[in-house]
Amino acid sequence: MSGEGLDIIDGKREVREIGADLHGSALVELADFDFLLAAGGLEKYEFGAARALAAAREFQAEHVAIEGDGALEIGHTVTRVQEFFDHVQPVTYAAGSVHRARDGKTSACQGEAEKRRWREVMRWVLSRLMRLVVSVAILVVGLWLVCELAVEIAAWGRTYNRLESVPKREFGLVLGTSKYVAGNHPNLHYQYRIEAAVALYKAGKVKRLIVSGNGADPYYNEPRMMREDLVARGVPDDRIISDEAGLRTYDSVVRAATVFHAPDCIVVSQPSHNERAIFIGRSRGQDIIGWNARVVGLNIDPRTAIRERLARVLAVIDVLDAALRHHGPAATSGGKALSSGALSR
């Protein structure tokens, strides 16, 4: 009833009687109000408390004047409803606990809304973070697959497992590794490479062997250890060339061409390592091939297999960077410096 500042919020009501006159007005009898909300401040639960204290007669059906065209609109004040609010007004102000409950309910609702808002924010942040993680993972896997494919294509058909199939070349390049692993156990990768290098030389497939590895530490010198083991197995010392600046596979392959004038050498290592070395050499225009040493099983050394997968990515980066990181000392044969002419013999 807008005339007295009264809104009917929910009206389960019965329309008892409707009568119309010639002017289009009507009398509508309403009964069984569920609850009312007054501008003075009664909410649903308060009205229920107030109704319990009000006289039963206040809730009897009344005739309400209705005016309007197409929609019902309460147009006149109904005295008995006004009397009802006059009757329960003291209850509204006296029921301080009701008002406190209403305030507590409002605060609780605001707290729940704040929690919901934060949960929505956290869900949004987590969803964006997950998308970022998935995108980065897809990018990393994609780049790794590209690197793997590049190495495999470059080395396709250029590695050999049968000695009789290996073409003859001037130089063999033996890639270095540690002679021993943790616990002072023999390193099978090293042992198998030495065996493959000896077989390659004795089969007449190469005339010289370049042993390339880390020789920067006087107490740890891979080329010196390889030279000693090759000599012990029948390779003449003057047929062996030491490259102590082969700190990485990239360095060994590049230096074989630029320092030792052996761009078309035969690389000696395990198959996966040979493929990576061939990729590096071919990216620089070297006609390089590989003689495969025996493979060490995953059950014996799984870490090297994992390392090789990562090393291929690094090889692609090195090729793109195209930087020779270590120039190192001059080549030596039997402890003596070699000139370019001596290398070409």
C-alpha cells in the first residue's frame, strides 16, 4: 500500500470478492497475508513475531479499493491494516534482540559474500596459473621434440654397427668420458669406446686417432688416460693425437675440423652420442660419420640416457649460437707439437 509507505512482499492471499462499478473501480477482499514489509522496518521474521502478539482480528479479510487499468494497484489506505501497524509498532522498537539478530544476519551475509568473492578470485588465479603451466609444458615438450627430430634427421644413415661397412677415413675421433664412475667402478661407456677405437684402427679404417676430452685438470686428464689405454691395446703412440680442450662434444667436433684439419672424421662413441656429434658436424658442413661402440643398458646407467636427451637440446642451441668456446693448446702426438703438415700425413 504505497499511500502509507507499505509494500506487500509476499501475498499468499485469497481473493474473496471482486465487485466493479461503472467507473472501472473494484473492491477486492484480501485475506491470509503471509508477511508484510513496512517502511518503518518490519522484516519477514519480525512480522512473524509481531503477528503473534497482535489481535487475531487484525488479520481478518478487508475490502481494499483497487484502481487501475490492466494492472492491480492499491490506491487507498486501508484503516484496519494501518491499525495493525499502529498496534505492532511498540513491538518493533521494543524487540531490540530482533534488531540485533537482523544486524548479525546482515554481517554474516556480508562475510559469506566476501568469502565467496575471494574463492572466485582464487579460482580465477589458479585457472590462469594452470593454463600458464600447461602452455609452458607444451612449449618445452614441443621444443624438445624438434631438437630430437633435427638430430635424428641429420644423423640418418651415417652411423655404423658393422665394421666392414664403415668407409675408410684419415682420422677417427674418440669422444672422451671419465674412466671410472662413483665408487671407483669402471665406466662401461669409456671401456666400450676404447674397444671400438682399437677395432677401428686395427681394421685399417683410420690412420690416426684423435682422443678428445677434458684435460684442463692435471689430476684428471681424459685424453691422457685414453692414450695410455689405446697404447696398451696395440695402437702406436705416434698414431694418437691428444685434444685436451674437448670439454664438450661441441668443442671436440668443431676442433677436429678447425684445429686438426679432420672435417670428415669417424666419430667413436655410443650411438646416441654419435648422432649428436654428427648433427653438430653437419651443421658446420663437415662430412662426419659415426662408428658405434657397444651400448650400456638403461638398467646399468639410466642417468646417461636422460642426460643425452637434454644434451641434444643444448646441441641445437650451440649450433644456433655457432660459438667455438675453447680454442685450447696445439695438437700433440707422442708428447710433441704437430704442425698442419704433420697432421695431413
